[in-house]
Amino acid sequence: MTTIVVIAKETIPGRVKTRLHPPLSLEQAADVAAAAIQDTLAVASALPATRRVLLFDGNRTPPGSEQFDVIPQIGGDLDARLGALFDEVDGPTVLIGMDTPQVTVETLTPVFADWTDDVDAWFGPANDGGFWALGLARPTGDLLRGVPMSRDDTGAHQLRRLAEAGLRVRTLPELVDVDTIDDARLVAATAPRSRFAAALRLADPGGAPTGPTRASSASTSPSSTAAAQTPSPGRSTPEEPLS
């Protein structure tokens, strides 16, 4: 009995993945972001969730979200938006972002199989110091409001908040968050048959890996996830995690 939530925003050029420009154009960056969302939604759709939610900022919902309940993001900072989401849902809930399209069903399977009495929360760290997933057995927004977001210590602050609340936390694999073009190329190499990789090949033919396009990132093997755990050099703070 677990709810899966994907947080995303409308892929309008100039509003998403702007740090991929250059070398990508703003339109190409938006296309790559749209592909990342579709890969993420495909994985969320393949998980044995009892409810699927799209926490959305925008007007036109993305393809692949037709079976999702859409909850509009409120205004304010990211901690407030995430807090509002966790106040609204009931029962075990896991939130994932749109910036880790290499995520697989296998990566998230433990969340849907192991909500045992000794697990209160799941935490998926990102290589930039943030987090790509957060699951709570008993959701409450107070566990997120006030946590500083978009920093290289955001993950540490969130884990501290969970520990201070006395929650028992299990950790998911670290994933690379797509922020820079180097991140994008690394993630595309990890999941070369994803929609994301196909979009990047079109936009960045000199830097993206080659290979056939796959229909869904749900079929990526667990071993490929480990390849995306290597931090890319010269990172800086991301635009915003989980969005």
C-alpha cells in the first residue's frame, strides 16, 4: 500500500535544465527534460504502487501521466512545496524527482517490498549532495519544511531532520542528478536505450553515447545504476533538486 509521487514542471524552454545551455539550446534542453520526465513516469507506472501522483508545476501535463492523479505545486520555496505534498497524502509514500531518468524499477523495488515495522523512511541520495527520493511511512510536511534546499548539504540536512524525529531510515543507491552537460552525458551512457539518451543524442551528437532507443527506462538492469553513481568532476550547486 504505497503511493509513488513524481515531482516535475512543464518543460518550457528557458524554464527547465537551463544549465545545459550551452552547449544545448534552450529548446534542446527542454526536449531533454521532457524525455527525462517520460522515462521517470514509465518507471513509476511499472511499480506496484496503489496510487500514482504527479506533483506538477505547469499547465500541460506530460505524456505518460494520464493514469496519475495531478496535484498542483503550491507557491513558495521547494521545502514548502514538498511539505504541502506530504501533508496531503496518506499512508506510505515515496517521492522521486525528474532529474534521475536512469532510475529503474529494481532500484525502487525495496521501497515497495520492505515497509517493515523497523523502517520509517527511505532516502535516496544524489551525487550533488541533495536527494532524488524520499519515502515516509507516515507522511508529514513538518519533516521537510525549513530544510535548506538547492545546496550541496541539502541531503545531510534532510537526513538530520529525519534522525531528530526519531525515524529509522534505510538508504537507496546514490544516483547522478542531471544538472550539467557532463551529468547528462554520464546518465545517458548509463541508460543508453532510454528516451533521455535518445533526446541527448539528437541535441548533443558529439558528446552523447550511441545505441538503440528503448521505450522505457523500467527495463534498465540494476548493474547499470551503479555506473551512474560516480560523481562528475567540477560540480556546482544544482538549480533545484527534485524538480
